Amino acid sequence: MRRFFPFCLVFFACFFSVFAQEGPGPGPDPAQAGNLDFDQVRADEELRSGVRAFHNGFYTEAILSFQKSLSFKPTAVLARSWLGRAYYLAGFNEAALSEWKTASAAAGGAVLLDSFIEILEARQGLVRELGLGERWVLAGDIAGASGELTVFRRPSAVHARGDGSFFLVSYLTNEVVRIDLNGFVKQRFRGGLAGFDHPFDMAEADDGSVYVSEFRGDRVTKCGASGEVLAVLGGRGRGPGQLLGPQYLALDPDGSLYVSDWGNRRVVKFNRDGEYVTSFGEKNEFYPGFIAPTGIAVHNGYVYVADRQRGHLAVFDTSGNYMATLLEGRLAAPEGINVLDGGRFLIADTTRIFSYNVEDGGLALLSDFSGQARRVLSADVEANGSIVAADFDAGSVHVLSELAGVSSGLAVMVRRVSAAGHPDVQVDVHVSDRAGDPVVGLDVQNFIVTEGRLGVGATQMPFASYRSDAVEAALVVSRSPAMASRAALTERVVRDLAGRLSGFASFRVISAGPVPALVSRPGDGLEAMVRAAVDRKENHSPAWAFDLGLRLGVTELLSTRNRKAVIFLTDGDLGRDAFRSYGLQETLDYMRNNSIVFYPVYTQPPAAGEELDFLARETGGKVFRYYTAEALGSLARDLAGQKDGNYLLSYRSSRPTDFGRAYIPVEVEVNLVRKSGRDEAGYFAPLEF
């Protein structure tokens, strides 16, 4: 009987392979519907193995299984689609494109595959520009009130945050609210027991504290990150440090605060301790004086102040000395200014928004809101690339999107399905824009999950990477002969690195020798990490393998859900065969396709470092030179500011599993304002006997 039982399992497996398939999964060849198709059985088994390997992050194993499946059934569209997916996450973009194109042609055209192809081809040919695109359209509005519920009234300022939400100053309800792009309030500041008196603008400091100007209160209130009042600056009057109708605010890198003092026609400066420093902008022999000072921006040691009445920007140094006048005659009535990356300002000009490049003087009209704006006081670019604009007179926040991104501007990919506890299922989803930049700040209501186009149980979001400060890091250490003589320096760098990132980064150490190896795991402790990073001299070799070491570091991070980074400790010499097994582009794509940021740390001036600099730049990382004064000074801040678009969704499935043999399709759709994206994957439940 013991010999007969396994035979029965094989027989029934073959039987079900032909007659019990469902949905879009692998099924019988119609031409052989009455016969047992052993090629189909083998193809199905390899597909099942490949899908499971894929969801466990074993992409090389998955590729082999999908290739074997196709060797039995070369025309199977599903297996070929999965092969392209595995190639993509393994960093082989050209191979992925080839498989997806073949699968789409075999299917007579497939919208989802064609979308993958289009986005990947666009990303490969993409030239990232610092300037904003010129075609922006009104994608939607966030209303201040809905029925009897009032969220805000008379919005006077918006300031974006890195988590996808933004601060909004509500002038008439005396609040500062933090809102996501779905219009849901995440936090409220009311100014303590005294309350705000018609707040106008706000500025967030590096420590999370918030400054709020109060137009009728003639003061600036400093609040903690939870909203508690910490200090009050100013007070009604015309004397030094006093204010009359303060409006816009700006902070400089030293933490000093600049306030546009509307009633006194000047700018007032306070230091980070709240002490009055100086005021400027009054009439003198160099400058005719403000008439109506509004928006303020601090950039590269200069203070830029808009004058609504004069229609220009006046430039001062941080001590208040007049330097220049810009954009005279080119603006109508400028209000708020927000500083963006690359020396760009976003200027609200009543019913228009301009992008101004302070480096070259270029001024570009981004939108006139199709004539629907009434009085826009402030605009900013939120973390996902949309522009949010506070329309004071209309009582709403306008949301603008680049025309190319409207309707189909999101790239969605299911990276893993965990079904070990079926019917409880977890799906890891990554969301990015068409350029590959992560989309953050999404909530469960932005996702629609189905199985075979049928609804699932209530969907939850147990995890989103933007909600977590944690970082998973792989420290890859060069084993070049030169590094062997720098053991003391290596130890110093590793201790410095661990100290700066203590509390939010977990490390594993990769020895990039001729045969790379994982030599330290998270939780091993600092001393074990140091010993693993230094290693013995005999383990260093001219034949050390950068590409293999880096690839092992990336692979070790694939199973983690937190933000991920590879830190490479090197003397700058990659050797002659740095990309012997995997090319530079494949190495880049492996990191970029899995949302991993690269940070090379040079222990000495490199003779050549173009490849490492390229990998850092293209993954969103940064180069650090330990031999300079900065050393690792900004690494923690840079890591903390990295965005990641990973989301974990969970639900309860009602699909039959056929004892773990049925391919269960799963679809995930994401919608945000007027942008959307979709992916279709699938999984197998655990086998049952």
C-alpha cells in the first residue's frame, strides 16, 4: 500500500493537470483534450516551481524553471510573461523586453504587457532633467468642505513633505492641517490653549518643529512636532523684532527664521533660539523699499523676497544687504515662493504658477489653471511629483499633474505573494511613476485587489515603507590588495558608519573577494561586524570580484520590506575585471529594479571612479569621500530622505486551490487623483495531500 499511494498521487496530479485547470492559468492543449499530455504536466510543474521561486526572491532559480516550462510548451504566454518578470527583477532588462514582446505577439496584443514594454523602453531612454516639464494640467481639486464637514477654509499656504502628505494653512479655521493627496487629514495644529489667530504660513524645521505666522495675532508661534506650543516670536508693533500682519516664512540652513512683515513693509530675521537679529527691505540708497513684501526663499546664502506690488523679486544676503532685483516686469503679483531641487523656485503669481531657475534666469509658465484659479497664494511639488496649490479665494487646493502622467502615470508591479497561510494572502506591491521614481503616501483606499477579476475580502495595509524610518543595508567591502594594508582605516570607517546609523539601519557585511561571501548578519553586533569588514590579509586578492560582491549584497536585501541601500567601502580601484560576470548596466538595473540605493565610500582619492559615481547617481545615492572634512557627515540624513514605494497588502481569498495545484491570478490596481496603474500576477497555495 505504501508503494501504491505515491503512484496514486502522481496519477491524480496528471489527471488534474489536464482536466482541472481554471482561470488564465496553465491548461490542456485543446488538440489533445482526450489524451494525457505529459509535456503539459511537466510545463505546469515547472511553472509552479518558477512562480514559487519568484515569490521567494530566487530570481535565477525562477528563470531556469520558466525556461524549462517553455521548453515543453514554447507558446505558453503565461510562462513567458513570468520569465520576463523574473528577468526584470534580476536586472536583465533587454531579456525582459524580449520575452514580454514575444508574449504580447503570441497573445495578439496584451495591454498590460504592452504597458510594461512602453514604460521600460521609456526609462531606458530617459534623460533626467532638473527642469519641470512645461505641460501641466489641472488633475483635480481638494475641497475645503464636504457637506457638514469642514477640513479647511481659505487656504493660504501649502508645504510638501517627503512622505507624500503636505501641510496646509487654513486661515479662517485657525489651523494648520497635514493632508494626504486623498484629502484625508493626518494631523492638526491649533496653537495650544490660546489658539492661532488667523495663521498665514508655516515652515518646518529639521527637528520636526513648526513655525506658524499669525496674520492677525502679529506673532510667529513655534510648535513641537506634536503641536504643543514651544515659543512665541514677535508681538504687535513697529519696533525691532515686532510684527504687523506677518505673512510668509523661510528657514535658512542655520535654523534662522525670516518673516515677511506685511504691515511694516520689511523682512524680520530671528535666530534659531527665537532672538531678534535684524530687519531689512526698508527704503535706502540702494533699494526703493518694499511696498507689499510677500513670499520668501533662502537659497545658497541669499534671501529672495517677492513684492506683490512691485512685481519682482528682491535679493539680499543673510545679513539684509541688498544685492539685486530679478524678474522686474515679468510677474503680475507674486505671492508664495517654494524652493525646489536644482536651484529652482516655484512662484505663485495670483492665477498662474511659474518655475524660475535662479541659476540661468529661466522663467517658465507651468499653468494658468485653465482660468479656474482665483487667487493662488502658495504652491509646492509634493513627493510624487504633482503640484499642489492653495487657492485662497476659491477655498480649495488645486492638484496639477504633468500631461504625460495623467490617466496612466503609475507603474505597478507585484513583487511577491505570500500564500503560506492561505486563505490569508499577503501581496508586496511596488508603485512608481513612469520615470521610475517611487510613489509614496498611498493608503489602502488607493488600491483595488482582485483575484481572477473577482473581489477579495476586505483589504488591509499592514506595512508601507514610507511609514517606517528603518533601513536595511548591505556593507560590501572591497578585498583588493590595497585594502589589506588599510585594516585600521577600514575599522574606523565601519565604526563611524555604525555609530551614525545606529537605531535605524540594520547591516549585513559582504566580503567582495574572488568568491564573495556573507560574513556578518544583522544582529551579530558591532564587534562581529568590524571583524567581518576588516578580514584577514590572505583573503584579499587581485582577483576580487566587485560585480559578484555587489550582486550578493543586493540579493541579501531582496527579502526585506524596508528601504534598502548598498554601501560599498573601497579605495577606488575596481580592478581590471570589475564587471567580468555582470556588466555595468546589468549591475545598475539589478539595483534600480529592486529599489536599492548605492553609496560608494572612498577611503582615499580614487584614480578613477566613473562607474561607481554613475551607479550612485542613477540609483539616487551619493558618493562619500572619507578623506575629506565631510566624511560620512550627511549619510544618515540622505538615507532618511530616501523614498521607497513598497506596500504590503493583505486579504482573505475565497478562491479554490485544487489542493495547491490551481494557479490563482491576482490583480492590483492603483489610483491616485487622475493617475492609475495596474499589474496582474498570480500564485499557488501550499500543496495539500
